[in-house]
Amino acid sequence: EDSFNDSILLTLSCFDIDSADINWTIVTVPGLNISINQLNGSVIITPGLNVNGTFNTTFTATDGTLNSSPSNQVFITVLNVNDAPFLVNLSNVTLLEDSFNTSINLTQSFSDTDNATLIFTASTNDSLVTATPLANGTLFINSTGNFTGLVTVFVNGSDGLLTATGSLTATVLPVND
């Protein structure tokens, strides 16, 4: 999956004792781009983005007069690879000083092509504002100690192997104490 230009050489599996000129045809396989170099019989297989599984196709050789019999059926296995999660949108947030549990739904901010459950971590650049992610994807931002101003909140979404990183600005507004 997600690779390109994986090739196999077909001239090893079919030859014509009477002629060196062999042309190839192939049955199209949805999700795979397969091209044949008619000069040397090499095949380039390019799976589509996020295409994986086992496919079969049929190659036929011809010398212009006769077709190969039987045709060559080939099974192609495209292995799944882990795709990195990615940041969709992480919006800035405004909260009041000394407020607790201002929440952001991180499951709407991060995504994963493989539909993996993401694990979130978070931190801030000021100890008076905390960012705590929960297992359900909710991020709580809390302001303490009469802090007001701008804070950067750093958020990571991981599938256990690969991680997407983003940040947002939390604006903490003053209240009349």
C-alpha cells in the first residue's frame, strides 16, 4: 500500500519458441495501475492510495498470431501499511481566569486513515494553565492562579506508532475578583 513502481518481469514465465516478439495484454484490476513494457515484458504495478488486499489478474502473451494458452493468472498481494494520523483542524479557545474544564473534542480535530483509536497527549507553555486529555478524546484546559494572557497548548494524536502534532492558542481573560 502507498508504494509505487513495484515491478515483476514476465518474460521469465512465457516465451515463444518461434518468435522473439511477444506482446502482452492484461485484465484491468480496480485499485491497481498496471503497465507493461512491451520491449522487455516488465510490469510496473502501482497500488492506489490506501489500496490493500489480494487481487488477481490475467496476463496474456501473443506473437500476433496466437495467444498464450493458458493465460497467466497472477495473484497480487498489496500489504497494508500504517498511515500516520493527521491534524484536521485545531481551533483556538478562549476561557476565563481560574476556570476549570474548558473542553475541546480532539476526535474532531485529528483523524487517522486506518481508523485507529488515537491516544492524545497535551502540554502547555505555562504551568498556570494545564491541558489534560481523556481517553475519550476530550481535552480539558484549566486556568489557575489568576493567570491571564495567551498560552500555547501543544497536542499530539498517536496511533501507537506514528504521531500527528498540533497546537492552539488559549486566550485566558481576566475576571473581576
